[in-house]
Amino acid sequence: MPAFACAFAGVQSRMDSQIDWHAARAALEWQMEMGVTETISDIPINRFEQMQPPPKAGVGPGVAAPAVPVQPAPATDPVAEAEVAAEACSDLAALKAALAAYPHCELRKGARNLVFSDGVPGARVMIVGEAPGRDEDRIGKPFVGRAGQLLDKMLAAIDLGRDPDGRNAVYITNVLPWRPPQNRDPKPDEIAMMLPFLKRHIALTKPDVLVVMGNVSCQALLGKRGITRLRGQWAEVDGLPAIPMFHPAYLLRNPAAKREAWADLLDLQARLTKKD
Ligand code: URA
């Protein structure tokens, strides 16, 4: 069925370039409704591109085609664009909208949801995790899976939580707002283009203290990795005190490290009490 193959190739080539998870799913459902039962090739063929354009008047064998000046595509700098977009945001709603409109991070195409934040904006403690996992991607909130449940227990142990009950609330976000495929580690260019949004997020919520959870967050905010060495060592991020801590997902895999995590939580609590 050539006409169908043509349409299919068009959908496929669009899928390779632009469309997101929701559109890809709709395209797949449409193909199934149309009766597609098998794929005939791994590589899409765009029959529209293969069609020869009709010869132009005055152009044919033996007649030189007029030279058409080719305009080079303007170079895009995803980090510079992110900086401009983030800087223009004067509140969190604008920042979320700017992230949703930002086109250069490939992760958005495979994600179901943009995972922006949870907890209480303006809380004294802001927690920065790494990236959404499967549960976060499905629900659209950070730290709602197993690691999130452990995080809630850790916070409750020092009388903190994400419920909007004022004084002891926390605010939670991630370095990346979209889930990386198969939960792979974020790539340096992905971190670099999301960093201006994260920095603006911190500036807009103005916490007293940052908790930097795991290596990816340390890389993004402190410019270094090595959480085993960094944890518990207070640092500074844009003038704010920041404490690196083991990521709860790491603690699930390495329960023996909960001892150090507990020490860091007590240190955080002491810092908050001191500033009361
Ligand atoms: N791990 C993170 O770093 N963030 C989440 O939101 C969930 C798991």
C-alpha cells in the first residue's frame, strides 16, 4: 500500500525530529487503527523527499541552473538561549512555562510530563535532586517513587516535610525536569542547558538553605562530583549555604551509608535552628 507507506514515512520522519511522547503515542495508535500489523523496515523512508521536483522553466539538460545563494542556518547556542529565557522569568509560573517552551533539550521528547517541583515555594529548605524517574514522569512531581518515600522519611526524622504547613516545609526540584530514557545519567550538555533554569528557580524561591542530593546535583551546582567526599561539607551556591547529601536512591542500594546521611540531616537541622 504505497499511499499508506508514504504517510507512514512522513509520520516516522517527523517522529525522528520533533514530536514528543504524547504525539508519538497518538501516531502509533493511529497506525494501529489503520490496520498496521507489522513494520517492514527499521529505517523510515520519506517518499516525499524521494520525489524529483519538476524541472523549472529554462532549466534542463545543457542549461545551467541559476546559482541560488545558500543562507547558512543561524547558529543556536542552547545554553545562551536558556540563560535569556530563564532571566526573563519573574515568577515560578513563568519559569515553568519557559521550560515547557524551551526546544533544545532532547529529553522532553521522550518524557510524559515536565516535572517542575513539589512542596512549598519560599520554604527555608530547597532540595535539588537529579532527574525524574519513571514514577515522577508518570505523575509529574519530583520524588514520588521509592527514593521519594525514603526522602520523606528522612525529612520527617528532622521534622521537615513537603506539606504546606509553613515553617517546617521544604521545596523540591531536580536538575533536569524531564526523565532521561531508561534513567540513564544526564549528559553534560543536558545539565548545562538546564542550569540557567535551575539557578533562576533558586533565585525566585529564595530558600535559606540548599540540599544538593547526589552527584548530578553536585556537578550542576558545585561544579564537582564525588558525593562520598563532598557529603556533609557545607558549600556555597550563589551566596546560599548548600549541603551535599547522599541521594536517597543511593541509600536504598547502600543502607550502610544511612549513618552518614543521618549525621548530615542533624547538621541541616542544627543550621536551621541556629538561623531561627
Ligand atoms: N530521583 C531524583 O533525583 N529525583 C526525582 O524526582 C526522583 C528520583
